[in-house]
Amino acid sequence: MADNVADTVLYEVTDGLATITINRPDAMNAMNTAAKVALRDALQSAAADAAVRAVLLTATGRAFCVGQDLKEHVATLAATRESGTGNALSTVQEHYNPVVRAITEMEKPVVAGVNGVAAGAGFGFALACDYRVVADSASFNTSFAGVALTADSGVSWTLPRLIGQSRAADLLLFPRSISAQDAYELGIANKVVPADDLAAEALAVARRLADGPTVAYAALKASLAYGAGHTLSETLEKEDELQTKAGASEDHTIAVQAFLDKAKPKYLGK
């Protein structure tokens, strides 16, 4: 029986924080079509919702996401070959690219709560997030070359920027399991916590961001992305543009006054 789209990904918004949970634990949260559609739509909804100030992306069960559902993929390959038409990998354009764009381009921070193995596209989703809280029992694997495919879900862009070109090439050419501790030492994981504490720790990080200066976070996110592909001179100009926008926010005024009053600021997210 095919998964119900509404059940494959859970979506909840509470006090400015959208929690998106991949929910195919029996399949190690592999991405079948229903899950890909639901994840894409949930992320796009969070991006468009002005009430959402941060996003937590996590999963149920013992895996974060192992990437493409290969059982469904094999059936799609067979159907494509039999008909002689179509593209079995059209899912990259239809689903994976929009998922990664939604994460990286939304003007609010996205936290990955990596509860277990993140492989292939699942690795890409985690890398696309702005901050990764990782269970000590979790692991990462590029996986692509292991099934005779190249990288997708932005991995060829995000991974070398986090760990360098040489190490990224090593992990892509020779896919293997990378422990949470190794991921931390490489710069993939921002924070590693005991598995039993993952849910609470990831929520705490996301909650702190949801309560923070949203305009400033959006500017920081945009500045980092811009600086990765532009010269220092161009980046300085971009920083000036973004600083002007952040400086005009209500939260900046609130923060400055709170500093002068020696009080904790209560941000409005605008």
C-alpha cells in the first residue's frame, strides 16, 4: 500500500518554530514519491509563512534519511526502460532540488536534528541546513557512487564548502560510513549529543533561533551564501546592503535598548 502523503512527513508550527519530521521509520525514512512531495511542500510552506521564524528538520526512528527509496526507484527504472520514454531521475529536478532550495533560500534558520544515519539525498538535506545537531549514534554516507550515481541534493556544493575539496572528493569517490564524532571533527556536525538527548537538544537550538532576531539571521544566512561565491570586494558591498536592512529592523532597536538597559531582549522577528 502506498504511503499517505500527509503521514510521510509531519508538520507542526508552535510559537514561531516549524517542526518538520520525516516519518517513514520502517523504511529508514527513505524518500519515496509521497515523502518527497510532502517534504518539499512542508519546507515551502514554512518558508512562505511569516509566522515561522525558524525550522527544525528531523525524523522518526533510527534513521534521519537514507536517501532515495531504491525499491521504488528500481520499479521506475524498469518502467522507463520498458516504455522508452521519460526520465527515472526526474525526481532530482522535481523534488530534491526544490527541497534544498527551500532550506537554503528561506529567510530563516533551519536546524537539522540528525537522529540516525543520513545518506545520499538525506545527507544532502542535512548539509543544506544552517546548523546540525547530531546524535552520537548517527552516521553520514555520501552513498551516490555506491549505486553508480553522481551527487545530487546540493552535496557537490555544500560538502566541499564545509570540509574542503580534497576531503569531499574522498568521501564522494569512496562512500563509507562517517561516525558522528568524525563528522564533528570534519566540520559536518555542529554539535554532537547523546542519542537520548537529541530531540531535546535540537529543539532547544531551534527554539533559541525562533526566539531570536529573524531579520539578522536571514541576513547572516544570505551573507554566508553570497560570500562563498564572490570576491571580498563584492562581499563587502553585500554586507553593507544586508547591514542596512538589519539595522532598519525593529529587533535591532530592541536589542540596542536592551543592551543599554542591561536587560534580555524580547525580539519580534521583524
